[in-house]
Amino acid sequence: MIFHHVYSVFAKFQEVFIVGAARTPIGSFRSQLATVPAPQLGSVAIKAAVERSGVKPENVQEVYMGQVCQANVGQAPARQAALGAGLKVSTIVTTVNKVCSSGLKAIMLAAQQIQTGQQDVVIGGGMESMSQVPFYMPRGDTGYGGLQLVDGIVKDGLTDAYDKCHMGNCGEKTAKELVISREMQDEYAIGSYTKAAAAWKNGIMAPEVVPVTVKTRKGDVVVDKDEEFTKVNFEKLKQLKAVFQKDGTVTAGNASTLNDGAAAVLLASADAVKKHGCKPLAKILTFADAATNPLDFAIAPPLLVPKMLQSTGLKMTDIDQWEVNEAFSVVVLAFIKQVGCDPEKVNPHGGAVSIGHPIGMSGARLITHLVHTLKPGQKGLAAICNGVAPEDIEESFVGSVLTANCGQNVARQVAIAVGIPKTSQAVTINKVCSSSMKALALAALSLKCGYRRKVLVAGCENMSQVPFYLPRGEIPYGGTSILDGVAKDGLEDAMLKSPMGLCAEKSVKVRLLIVNVLLSL
């Protein structure tokens, strides 16, 4: 996605402006933010973005929030985040899953709503609490000898569902093919940590961050700074063993970490900017998707750069800042090598290796950072890779609610199963019972915008295979409860903790009351 920091508004109808952007600090795995659910982190980011924009909460029309590991979060995670931020109950809300690019895709979908005139004020963002992703206990009979619990992070977040290949092994493949050595990756990682520390020291990071108050037994603790960049020993980093292959180059030191956090941006049309008296921070010039074989996901971002530059009439030298997600150091090194951009302009304040990579949030963090660091008149490009993707189908939108233990990106699995190439784009949509209908609406919007010519729309659910959840963390004395995924994420209102059946009962009683009143009249 390419941005242009603007001086003032000279916009045509359907241009898209960013008028507010904020993110939470990024917490280390099972650390400072571990007790805060993803929707709550999302609420903090959304509320801050709205407050900074000057738009009243009741004027936000729609929200798209990316989240990858949605198990045990409860029904409609994005709606929880929106309502928790004080938005109206009538606000349209959709949860997006496109693996690591979920947050960026959510912003793109939000922008399309404005471009086509469907809405005027929309929020896009992403959230993730990898610290709270549960272990899964498969549903069904338990055989003799017990059963094996499944780690939700590995199964649904970090492993390709078809090739059963961990994302780290994909990074190793790219390193070998592009001849990117262990030493180069370590050097890049050290640079990332150094730049992140300097950015915090020099006050560059703080303006984009909104503090999170965490309740503890000893009282409230305010978290207002990223954790990850402070937890590094450069000498030990160079001595770490490869994680994924015996003779590999990808280590825990030159790869991103498991993290918690959220980010949100508020988008507005030119008319809305004038109506609400907003000050535009940036204008979205263009956005695009690119895909390749899932095993080569690390080299997908460079594929879209020529297309985006051509569509805007820009040259590579016109880009003042490149924000490329550091899923692994090798990803950014591959990007620089293939695109040919100036390394000094790439991630000048560090990236996911040193800041952290809450997978559903990261794409939105890139945008938030660009908005806050670009100077007036400058342009920035954000790029992020993700582990997923008849011959002419360009994108698939698939509605699915209960995706725990299904593997990475259900939509991509559906698309491949019906013969669509692995290089096609795919997005999983969660809007509870209306997920498939929302998928259809988004597909139609993509066609209307001209971004796609042919798309696939589908809906799928196998409630018989939804697992039980064992919450992550220490098991207290006296044991703990195993949670039913169907009830927790599908059939219970997350805000009221009320089963859908009771909501129906309430509706029936209200209607009976109306009938009785009418009869008495």
C-alpha cells in the first residue's frame, strides 16, 4: 500500500484519507500483555484512533479488524473490539483472516468501502494475542492411550495447511535460493534491534502508541512501550542454533517472535473529512495483492511493487520510506535484493524482528508507523507477506466462523480444493451467521472497484470437528475447564455471555408482548 503525506485536502470524491491511527505497545509472548484478550487490545487501538481523528464514535459506519488465531476469543472478535471502543451497536463489523496480512487486508477492504461510496467513515486494523491462543483437544471419541493436544499457534498460524511446512522452513528455502547467508541475516537482525532502540530513545515511536492498562493482583500496570527490542544479547544472537533445519540459517534471533498487540486506522472520504473537520494525515494512493507458491511466500511482496508504481506514475526513487514486515530477516533481505530499493530507506526504525509480530496486527502496524513518521509531501510503501494463496479466478472470499484446528487460512484451503491455483488470493471472513453473505458483498465490491475480474465466493462450516480448548498458561491448583469451541466462538454472545437461544427467547417474548398490546387495544 502506498501513502502520500498531505498538506491539505484537495480531494475528489472517493479518494481515501487516513485521519487517525494508533497502536498498542507490542508485548512479548506470555509477558506484560498476556492477560489481555485480543478484542480488548483492539478496543484500545480503535478508541485511540477515533479520538485522535476528531470523528465522533457514533459517526463510524463500519469496522474491519484482522485476526488470525480466533479460537477461544468468543463470537465475532472484531465486534467485541468495536463495542469495547464505544462504537454504536449498529456499527457494521467484520473479522478478516488472511494470515500475517490480515491487518493490511482489513485496511484495504475498508478503503474499498469508501472508494465505491458505500461508506464515508470506516476503521481498518488488526489484533492478536498469541499469548492466549489455546491448545486444541479434537472432538470425538478418545482412543486407548489418550490423545495429543494441538498447539493452536502452530496449527492455525504458522504452518501451511497443504504442505504442512512451517513458515520458518519456507524462509530457509528462500535463503538458499537467493544465497542469503546466516551472517547476513544476523547482521540485519542486529540492525533491526539497534534501530528500534534508537527510535524509542529519540521519541519516534511513542506518538503512535497508546498505553494499555493491565489489571494484576498487585494493582493496575500501565504498559506504554514495546517489550521485544529490550530483550536481546547480540553476542548470544550470533551463537544461536538454527531452529528449523540442522544446517539452516534461520534462528530465534534473526526471526520475528510471538507477540500480542493491536493497531487501527480511521479512513474517511473527502466529504467526511470536510463534514467532521478532520485533519488528513495521509492519502491512500493505491493498494494491491501479489501471490506465489505458498512455500515461496517470502518473495511475494516484491512482485507487486512494479504494479503499484506503474498505477500511480511513481518511480522507485519517489518512495521515501519502505515498511516491509520482518517475518524473518531473510524476507526483507530478499525484498531489497529483488526490488533494488535503497536499504537505508527500508524499516529505518526497526521491524517485526525487534518490535514483534502479532500476526493479525502487523500489517496495520506498518500503516500506523508510516502515517506517524512520514513528513508532509513524502510517500511511503508498506508490504507484508503471508503464508497462503479454474486458472482465471483471481481471489476467493470464504465465510467461516469456527476455524480452530482447521489450519492456516480456510479460504485458501477451499480454493485449492476446487482446483484454483495456489497462487490465487484468498480471504476468510468471520461475521458469524452472516459470514457467507458478507463474503459475497466484499467480492462484489472488489469487482465493482475493478480490482478483480473473477472471484469465488463460498461458505463452509464443520461444527462436528470444532475442538475443545485448553486455555494457554499455568493450570491452577484444583484443575481447569476444557471449553467447547462451538459454544464459545459460535453460539454465545461474547459481550453478554448469553447463548443465542436466550436471545431468540427474548425476541419471542418481545413480539408476544407487542401482540398482546395490540390485542388489548
